[in-house]
Amino acid sequence: MYWYIECFRKYADFSGRARRTEYWMFILFSVIVSFVIELVDGLIGMGGILYPVYFLVSLIPSFSVIIRRLHDTGRSGWWWLIGFVPVIGMIAMLLFFVLDSEPGTNQYGENPK
């Protein structure tokens, strides 16, 4: 939960680096929160309004952690655009997200480990 909140705390920080733990914990808790929001929305009958609100609230923190994760692997934040290439782009992005941090300091800052 710490990493999830930390990403919201750094919601507009597109500089620096994000460890694998920070990225994957943010994704895990985002999926869990999305599931709970959909469940609650279905139970109280809000007509599907809660999830779009959550999506908009978490959009900038999601981009921020993606870009900082790419920085951690030594890539520019613009590499996220490769994810729009069908199949190959998504595989490349998954590979970037599971790669270990670049050791030492790179052009985006010190190693967060």
C-alpha cells in the first residue's frame, strides 16, 4: 500500500526513477481498487460513474510511474509510445517493466535501490 500512495504523492513527478517494486505494487493496487470500485458501483447502482472518476484520478499518476520506471531502465519516457504498436509493443513494454534497474547513476538520477 505504501508504494501505491507514494505514486499518488509523486503524481506529477515525471523525473527521476521508479523501482520495479514501486511500479508493480502500483499496478497491483490499481487493479484491486478498480475491482472494488466496480463491485461497490454494482451493489449501490450508481450507473457506472465511479470507475470513470477513479480512472481520471489515477491517469496522471499512472503515466508518471510508467515514465519513471522507463527512466530506471535507462530509457526516455517517450518509449511508452511503443506500447501502441500491436502485440510487439506490448511485449516490449512488459519486458522494460520487468528488467532490473540500471546499476549506479544514469542520466535520470541515482539508483533508487
